[in-house]
Amino acid sequence: MIGEYLENLVNLVDAYYLQIFVNIGIAIILALGLNLVTGVTGQLSLGHAAFMSIGAFTGGILTIKLGMPFSVNLISSGLMAAFFGVLIGFPILRLSGDYLAIATLGFAEILKVILLNLDITNRALGLSVPLPNTPIPLPIYVWLTVLLVIAAMILIQNSRFGRALRAIREDEIAAETMGINTTLYKIQAFAIGAFTAGLGGCLYAHFIAYINPSDFGFSKSVDILNMVVLGGLGSIPGSVLGASLLTAAPEFLRFMERYRMLVYGALLVFLMIFRPNGLLGGVSVRQLVCKALGIKPRPRQSLSTDSNMEGRRVK
Amino acid sequence: MPLLTMERVSVRFGGLVAVNQLDLEVRQGEILALIGPNGAGKSTVFNLITGIYRPTEGTIRFREEMINDKQPHDIAMRGISRTFQTIHLFNELSVFENVLIGAHTQGKSGLFGALGGFLPAKRREERSLASLARECLELVQLDSKTEELAKNLSYGEQRRLEIARALAVKPSLLLLDEPAAGMNPQEKKELMELIRQIQASGISILMVEHDMKFVMGLSDRIVVLDYGAKIAEGLPEEVRFNPAVIEAYLGKGVSGQC
Ligand SMILES: Nc1ncnc2c1ncn2[C@@H]1O[C@H](COP(=O)(O)OP(=O)(O)OP(=O)(O)O)[C@@H](O)[C@H]1O
Ligand SMILES: [Mg+2]
């Protein structure tokens, strides 16, 4: 009944805009996960899309084979991706900087080749994913997930756990000396990033209804990284903005036809020159809002400091 | 019973013996100074105690427990904290957050605690960590700069912030690596006062420092290191006139008042 009502509501929106809207939601989920790993913890990952593919195929196969309720399906996809995150995090998170980036890239490429050769993923033909088993329309599902992920990320960044992650980004030796088990925390951050990418992948698979391992290659990982860097590393509002802009921009540039990607690329370059720390890097959204409303921001001494006021270059 | 005991500890880097058969004891409640010419191996001793380097030989005990093969974070949890010779602050974070991170050892909540951050128990933990951090900042007189980024502090302030951060760990043994380096005479005087205050609060201190006036005025005992080996040990007045110490310093043309 509620499902029907929501369905009608969703049908009011023009299909084209609905699709952009949903793609933005999925991009936000992916960007927020990578932001935790790369922006907050400072571990450059070039293989985020690999975890998305694990979620996409897990979700797709579960729907095809078992027809389980979509919520169970969604969580399983996240957990499966997180499991792989921990599995490869153990050996590679000892590496730092460029080496870590290359290792994540290698993992993603290997995974793609494996998925392209498994029967259960239908090899290079890809998988058609049927409609999910849920009364709630998928667009609403996507945006509920977005809200939950945003809430979780805010809680994480304003906690002892989140501070430890920032400490690791700033100075790993000092972090260890303060009693932070850096290996454990990095693996946890990686697992959360993978989990959210798994969620995004599962939602994507059911929304697009067709998935192929090649959809989750290097360029997809770079797209997500672009969103995080453009928004401002470490900034939650930044990742949301970056994901929204970069998902919507190619659509709004459609009138330029074949010059579209050229203009898109040039815009990226210009933005990074004029705002090297990202659009919202070094901007406190809290303070901006307070200023706009004409109230004096309360100093935030009691609880942890403003984690939104961040954003810096990849080290 | 000594708080920390090193027995015949050596560490080699390739062919270089940076610390050579060192016996060292830090007693409960004392300020022990570790001095010696440049490159003598003093900072290496700190890195051995805090688990950043592993000894090639020998044993390190803290409260009777072997800590040779413990990870740095584990050693911090046991109550040893330190400052660094070259400043290692969390540069892009605020002064307050730097110290809050120091208070990490005093909290428990991890990932799931974070997701339940709105629960009263978690908020209580955050509040107690914050009040610990504020106390530490007051002690080093940085409580008026809590919201500044660590990188924007003056050099002397950064050194004090490192001490505040180390105190937030609630250590029973505090290691200070050249705390007075780069400070002016007034700052040094205040720092001496601060270190005495820390000692009075029951924390034992092992300190590396080149400023001899500072060392002589502050330490209960002194250990002298040269080429990784201990060449003298004793009360300040004993060490000051020890011929081996004078030679180690003068022989290398390093000025000192010993
Ligand atoms: N990780 C390392 N690898 C190789 N050699 C090292 C390493 N750490 C220290 N050393 C060497 O060990 C010796 C002792 O260095 P250490 O930093 O402990 O000296 P120090 O007594 O603290 O000197 P200073 O007063 O200049 O700070 C030096 O010769 C140094 O080059
Ligand atoms: Mg040194």
C-alpha cells in the first residue's frame, strides 16, 4: 500500500531526471566510502570500483538465484565487499603512498579478469539483473541508503575512531605512538569503504538491470576519486557536492555533443588549479550556514573539532 | 623496583652499532637525563623503548614486563609516551584535536562506538576525553589556542603542544627528546618549571637534552652515551667532572659546560 503510494510518487518525476537523480545518489554513496579511505585516512585507493563490482554481482546473483528480500540482498552485498576489503587490506595496507595505489589498482584489474571468466557472472556477456524483490521503489531505496551513509560518516568522523583515522593521515608514526593501532584502523576504514561501495554496486546493478565486469574498471575508480578530490578530501559535504556535480555535468553538457567530454575535462583542470584543495576543502559548512543565518557559531570545544573543515591534496 | 630496565641492549643498522650493550634504568619518580654528543644514539634509545626499532640484542622491561617485541601502540597503551626531536604533530588538525588524539588511550569506543555516537555513554566518554585534553592544554598554557591549526603555532608552542599530547596519553613514563631545542631563555625557564610540575604529578621522566644548564638544573641522575655505549652514569655533580665525559665532548669539539 505504502509501496504503491511511493511508486506513484516516483512516477511523477520525469524518467530522464529520475535516472540522473538516482545516479547521483549512487555516486554519493561511492564517493563517501572512498572519502573515508583516501580523504580521511589518507590511503590512496585506485581500485574502489572493484568493491562496487563485488557488490553489484553479489546483489545481482542473489536476486537471480534466491530472490531474497532486497534489504537482505543489499546488506549481503555490502558485507561481501567488506570481506574482500579486509582480505586484501591485510597484505596491502602495510604499503604506503604510491605502492598502495598500485596494489589497489592491481587488485581491481585481477578481480575484473576473474569476474570476466566465471560462469556465475556469465563471463564477458554480463548479467541481466531482474527487478529487486521489494515493495519500495528503487529510487527511494537509493536515497534512503544515501541518508544512512551520510549519517554514518558524520558519526564516524566525529568520534574517537574518526580522529584516529585523521591522525593516521597526518602522521602515522605519531599516531602509533599515541596508542593507535594503525594497521587495524586502516583495515577498518578500508572495510567500511568497501562496504559502502558494495551497497552502491548492488543498487546500481538493480537500477541499471545489466552489469558487466568491464563497467567497473580503472576509469570508474578514477571517476569516483575525481568526485572526492573535486569536493575536497576529507569533507563529507564536499564528497556529496563532487559526486552530484560530476554525475550531472556530463548530462547538462550534452548539448555540446562531441565536445562534451573535452569541456568536462577542461572544467576539472580549471577547478583544480583555482581550488587545489577541492570545492569545499578548508570550508566549514557549519560556519557558512551560521553566517548566512546571522548567528554566531558556537565554538566546538566540548566534542571533537569540526571535521567538515577539511580538504587537502592527496599526499 | 625500577620502572624501566634495559639490559645489554644493542641495535645495529647494517654495519653501524647505534646502541651498544646498553644497561639503563629509569627509577620511579625520577628525572633521568640521557646526554652525549651528536649521533651518540640517544634518539635511537627512545625509538627502542617506544617500539619503533627492535633491539638486535638484549631485553627491555617496563614494570617487569618484556616489551622488546611489542608494537608502538601497545607500548603507549602500557603507559610510555614521548615527544620527538623533530616535531611530529598532526599539522592540519587543531591544537585541541592533537591533544584529543593523545587521549586515545583513555577511551574505548571503536567503529561501532562511533556509529552509536549519539548514545549517552559515548557522549560521556567524549566529554571525559575532551576535559582531559583541556587539562593538558592548560598545563602547557596553550588553552587559549585550542582552535588554531598545529602547523600555525610558533616553534616553542609546537614543542609544548607535543608535551601536552604526550601527557594526554596518561603515561607513567614520559620520554622527552630535546624539549628545549630552539627555545629562548625565558621559554626554557618556563619549560623547566613545567617539567618539574610533571614530575611532581608522579610521572617519571627520561630526557635527552643538549643544554647543560637545563640538564644540570633538572635531572636527578644523568647517563652519558658515546658511540652507542654508556661511558658514565651518576648524579649531575659526579658526571660533570668525569674525565671520560669531558673527553667525549671536548674531543669532538662540542662545547658543553661539563
Ligand atoms: N634508522 C636508521 N638507519 C640507519 N642508521 C640510523 C638509523 N637511526 C639512527 N641511525 C644512526 O644511528 C646513530 C645514532 O643516531 P641518533 O639519532 O640516535 O643520535 P642522537 O644521539 O640522537 O644524536 P643527536 O644529538 O644529533 O640527536 C647515527 O649515526 C645515526 O645516523
Ligand atoms: Mg637525537
